[in-house]
Amino acid sequence: MEYFASAQNIQWLIWLGVGVVFVIAELMVPAFIVVFFGVGAFIAGASAFFGASVPVQLVVFGVSSLVLLLLFRKMMAATFTGEKAEDEKEPNVIGQQAEVVDPIRPPQPGRIKFQGSFWSARSSEPVEPGSMVRIVKRDENDVNAFVVKKEQ
């Protein structure tokens, strides 16, 4: 316990606690801003562990948080909020056939099986399980759902 008796030796634990608080705060309000301050606190804690003074720790915290925020926020927000990746090819889905596995009864969605996965699907007409449908477009209200049309 003598190791934790000096203020210098406990500073990195304080930074670790601050980082954990920031990461938990990000989970409460997912805006992809606060998490970078948490990572900055972890980096400042590492500098404290290796003996940096308090002013150096504060500079490391501020600079690392700001740099991480500016470099990674847009990429992280796009990744975790479900925005489309730039290289995603949407047109190869449109016009493809799928099989209905749960009945589609407008306005209630059903489920289709497409490329080995199950998707929510809407249609303007009722479609029974086992029927084949053609994908018309993505549902505007749900990026994980399709608008389909019954095959004749």
C-alpha cells in the first residue's frame, strides 16, 4: 500500500477513473464526442504512470482529446449510426428476388429471406409466406427494411 501513498503514484488511477466516467457518459448520450475525452484521459493516465508532471498531463489530455475528436468523430459517427458506407452498392439489391417467410399484411410489415438473411419488408398488397417478391427500394423509415412487390 506504500506505492499508493504518494500523489504521483495515484494520479494515473485518477485519470483512469475520469476516463471511465467519460466513456460511461458517452453510453448515456451517444454523440461520439465525450468518448474522445475518455480516451484522452486514458492517454493522460499513461503519461502520469510514466512520471509526467501535472501540467504535462493536462496538456496531453487536452491535445490528445482534441486530435482524436477531429480525426475520428466523423468516421465513428458514420460507422455506429448506420449511415451507408461510401463504397456500398445499393443498386445491386434493387430488382432482386426474395422469398416471403412471414406474411406481409399492409400496413404491417412481414419478413423476407434475401441472400441468406432475414429482412423486414413492406408491400402495398398482402403477400403470403412462400411467395416470391421483387425488391423495389429501401424503406425510407427503416434502413433495415425493403419495399417489395409480389411476383406475378
